[in-house]
Amino acid sequence: MRPRADEVSGVRRWLAALGAVIGAIAVAVPCAQASSTCPAPRCMDVAIPLPTGVHVTDNHVRVLLPTGYSAGHQRYPVLYLLHGAGDTYTAWTTKTDVTAFSGGFPVIIVMPDGGHDSQAGWYSNWLDGSYQWETYHLGVLESWVDHHLRTVAGDDAVAGLSMGGFGAMSYAARHPGMFRAAASFSGAVDTQYGAPASGVVFDQLNGQYGTPSGRVWGDQQSDASTWAAHNPTALAARLAGTELFIACGTGTPGGPQGEEPTNPGGYAIENGVFQMNLQFVRALDSAGVAHHDDFYVGGVHDWPYWQADLHWALPQIVAALLHAPR
């Protein structure tokens, strides 16, 4: 049974704002504190060899090593840091100060590509068989990292923004015990919010803004079980035992990182994502799963806020990794 026309119309209006800001994110101006450099020897870009049967649009990854890595023999935990639907593996280092900020923390930061725009991968193996992002990230890439870098086996965390926030929580929930900590910044953590009408609109906006088309998880209604199998809100109980960090704004004026009056869509999408985060937190609470939150009044779906979210979460993530039982 297809959703009624009035349901589609109402959700279309909300998701049109979502689509507009996803497009804007792809060309967002770096925040004032950002560093666009990726200096050696701390930073390196690598093309990860792909085995037969694993297909992605870009196999490049950017790695940030802690200060002093090249001069010592110490092993480090790993943070996989994921980007959003309009960006690439370089985005975190070009649009935030993560390079300078992370230098003093004893952690290796791995930033893989996850596809973007109409080929945004949504950190999943696509139902239509086109791409295997989950296999690439959690199998191929993780194996390469552990074999080529001085890592501490089993001490991994995952974090991301927007689509990447979804990916962080989805990966952690789908693979309990793989990540000791997971963080979402303005994450799309309830992909079935507004279903079944939202699935229709996601399909319509995919070509322009990278929303998840039916190629990723199928039809939102007839393939609801596949959507639920990737949806962090539906999988909330499986996150028990993982240190969770959730940050999001309300999408209203007065945010702590300033205003963007020329980006009204950014407020609309942050408000919509805030509703997803409320649903996610309710599901966690219902399942008795502990979480650390930074929900703030105001905020725009853009880089100054995600940089601040990273500053809030990274020290806590590293502490969770360093103090985890071996």
C-alpha cells in the first residue's frame, strides 16, 4: 500500500529542506579555524587495494598519525572518522582543525571515503549489489590498517557527521563489540523517520542530493526489514556496551557557534535531524542503553558545529579507548 498523497506532500516539504542543505554542504566554506593542510609525516593518503567482488566509488583514505608516531614504537587505538553525503575522505582535514587539534591525542585517525552526492554510499552494502561499502570499511580497510599501522587490536572507535553519524551508529550496532566507542554529530540516526512517505522522497532527491535511493536498502515499505537492519534507532538495543556520544542542535537561531543567515536550509535540516536524534535517544533509553549527549539550543547543519562536536567528543573517545579493559 503506497503512502497517501498528503503524506508524501508533507514529508516532501521537510525533505526538500534536507536535500537543499545536503547540496550546500558539498560547497560549504571552511570554518575560520580550519587548516587545509595535510602535513607529512603526520598525514598520508593511501589507495587501499580492493579484492575481487568489493566495489566502491573511491578507495582512498586519509590517515592522521599522532605526534611522534614516526619516531617511536608505541601502538595506538584507532578512530574511524566518517564524512557526510556531500563530501569525501579529505573533508575533515580541509574543513576543520582536526589536524592540529588531534596531534596531542594518542590515537590514529582514519578517514575513508564513503561515496558522495548521487553515489553517497550510506555505509552499507547496497541491496542492488552495486557497492559494498560495509565490507570495504569493516573488512578490507580495517585489515589494512591493522597490518600496516601500529595499532592496538580491538581498540577501535567510529565517529561521523550527518550521513557519517548514521554510519558510525549503524556500524557499531550491526557489529556489536567491534567498536568500543561511537559518536554521531548531527547524524541521520533514524532513517525510517517519516516512513513510508520519506522513502518516496528520498528516491526523488537522490540524484541531486545523495539521499538513500532504493538501490541502497530497497523500497522503504516492501523492504522495511532491510531498512530496519541498518537503522540505528531500530538497532538501539545492540549498542549496549558501546560508549556512545551524540551531539546535535535544535536548528533554531542562537547557536553557540554562530549564525548562518544565508543558509536557511541548514537550520531546517538540523531541526529535522534533531527529531531523528530524539527518536534515537528514546530508543536507547527504552533499551536501557547509556549514552553521553550534547544537545544544544540553536545550530546549523554545517562545519563550525561539527568541529565543535569533535572537540567535545574526541577527548572522551580517547579516554574510553585508553581505559578500556584489555
